[in-house]
Amino acid sequence: MSSGYSSLEEDAEDFFFTARTSFFRRAPQGKPRSGQQDVEKEKETHNHLSKEEIKEKVHKYNLAVTDKLKMTLNSNGIYTGFIKVQMELCKPPQTSPNSGKPAPSSNGCTNTLHISSTNTVGEVIEALLKKFLVTESPAKFALYKRCHREDQVYACKLSDREHPLYLRLVAGPRTDTLSFVLREHEIGEWEAFSLPELQNFLRILDKEEDEQLQNLKKRYAAYRQKLEEALSEI
């Protein structure tokens, strides 16, 4: 397991990122589970914190920090701090052939990032790809936050306009409560469905495959009949 440090403020070439997702098991009768409600509540309060509330949260956050990665509150209400992002890529992304840097690891490499409360998820993804000189489009990647509540794990894909450091501030510094992950979009899409739904998709695919096979057999049977009729006339 390796780690790296980077800053969105100190070096335009050395950026990094955070995470959120939308993978929740559906609750009975279409009601969101408590974990999903908590996520939505966090989003709603994001733009409604006063300077005093931010100051109090930053103070409590710093008291709980155990790794010296504290947040700093500026007089204008903007705060800076650190996030750790885990790489969960199914394959190494394409990098510039002349980069001289290895592609991000796909086996759980974690990077420590220094960002501002004004930085968005979209900016952080672009910064991370720029850091590794990745040539693939940022649209192919997504940031997720992984929440641990009531002995269950909720993975939530973050929208490009969300602010990762705010999520870190609200959750506190403990990564076993909230952690951030970078994934390719394809990895997370199927996690949005329950096991019965995935099994139903397989049944639908099997049915469509069987229908296609039957249609193909009928076509060749018709061709065969015409050939046999033509041969019998010769």
C-alpha cells in the first residue's frame, strides 16, 4: 500500500481529490434507508452553514484528529484540509508515453490530498488525472464516498459540483466512518442494483439470447428447405 501527498493550492501540477455515490439498497415501499437520508441531509446543509457553525465544526474536527492532518480556517470562512483517497481501478488508466510516471495502481493505493472547501469533485478528479498525466477523459472516472453506519456500508457517487472537504468536515477525521474512493464509472454502475435485480437481468439476457437463437435457427431452416427443394428439382 502506497501513499502520496498533493495540494490543490500549493502547486498547480500537484492536485488531488475526494468522493461520493448513489448505491443504496432500496428500502421497502420505496422509502430511503437511514444511511441515504443522512447523505441527503448532508447535501442540504452544505450551503447553509454560518461562519460560526463552520468555526465550531473545524474546532471539533481538529480536536479529534490523531494524524496531525488538521484543518485551517481562514478569516473569509474558507477552510483547507486533507483527504485520503483510495484508488479502485479495474485496470491502469492510459498515461502519456513520455510522462515518466507510473499509472495509478488498481490495488488500493491511497493518496493524501490537501484541498480547499471551495474545490469541487470535478476539479479534484481533473487534478488527480493531471498529477499522473493520465490521458483519458475525466468523464470516465467518478469519486465515491463510502459511509459506515449501523454495521452497514453505503457507497455514494459524488456529483461533480459537490465539495469533498465539506463531507470530510461533517463526518469527522475517522476514515472508518467515511472514506473516499476513485473508480471508473463502469465499476460502480452495477452496484446500484440489488442481487435479485441482477439475477433478473441475467434471466432477461438468457431469454433474449434464446429468442435470438430460435430466430437464427428458423432462418437457416428456411434456407435449408429452399436448397433441398432446388436440389430435388435438378
